[in-house]
Amino acid sequence: MTLFHFFNCAILTFGPHAVYYSATPLSEYDTLGTSVKAALVYLGTALVKLVCLATFLKVSENDSFDPYQELLHALIGFIDVAGLYFALTQLTHRNISQNHKFQAVGLGWAFADSVLHRLAPLWVGSRGLEFTWDYILQGLEANANLVFSISLAALGSLMWLRKNKPKTLIPIIYACAGIVATMPSITSYLRRGLGWHFPKVVGFELFTSLMMAFISLQLFSACQRPSS
């Protein structure tokens, strides 16, 4: 029963990544190499973030919300944006369109994040004798992170690769990218500052990820229309 629970949680956590790749044109254009490169960039970015967090953040003795520490944590979190910039603009990609490139990069980025942060806890915890909803919620959180990663990659593609975008949309693109990039700090405030429980936080992440995906899609479509 415990192994069955582990496989269910693993499928919920990592399955959507495979489904997204196979159900979209990404598989037809063989963009797996781009996703693998993005995943490797994520691992390098995570290492840099780990060093910065260990260097500049102090270990809190309690779980209270510290605005200064969270602000510093949010600033360090923008290293992810720098990593995405490198993955989108500096890596060599196959001859694929901008539309497929940001999806492949976002998919690889989200998959690497799930493996790095959720595989080990899932393997250790979900095989316990006592059933818990925590790992199912972590799987749902991984799905929200997948949507956030692809949305941020889409917004990054508009910021750094799209040259002829409407000027009126530029502030909206940057504002949305800032919201997605600081989402870990926002959820940390909800948990530790407002005392939200994990299920409520996951529900917020799922709702917000869908909203940001919709906005990113509208912005991407608007920027692809020929200017009049």
C-alpha cells in the first residue's frame, strides 16, 4: 500500500511534465535536447542560489516571518530569472520557433525543480505506514510550478527575444514576470506571515498559476499580432 501511494504521488508530481511534452508539438519538433539543457542550467542556478542563501541568510530559530530575510530571499530568487535568461538567449537550440523554445525551456526548468526539491522527500515520506495528504499536495504544487515556469519562460521570451512588441504591453510583461519570480516569497508570507495552512497555500498557487498562464498567453498572442 505504501509503495502504491508512492507511485500515485510520483505520477501526480512528474506525470504532467511527460504529458505536456507528448501532447504538445514539442515532441514533434524533438525539443527534448532543449529541455535537458534548460534542466542543467537550472541545476547550476540552484547551486548558485544555495551558496547565496547559505552566505547571506541566517538560520531562524523559529518559523516566524522576517521581512528583511524574506526580502533578501526574494532578491536571491531573481537568480532564477538570470538563469532563464541564459537558457533562452545563450544556449544553442535546434531550429525551433520562439513559441516552442520557451515551452521547452520552461518544461525542463520545472522538471529539474521537481526532481531536486520533491523526489527525495517523496521517496522517503510517501512510503511511510501512515497515510498523509502532504505528498499529494506537493504533487499539486509541482503542477502549479510547471505552469509558473512555462509562464515565466513565455514572459522572458517576450522581454528578451521579442523586439517589436507593443510599447503599451511592456510594463505589463515586466510586472507579470516580477509577480511570478517572487511567488516563492509570496507563498512564504502566506504560510508564515498570515498562518495559512498548506492546502490553502496550494489552492492559491494553483489558482494564481492558471491566472498567470492565461495572462501570459494573452500577452504572447498580442505580441505576435502584426503591428498596424
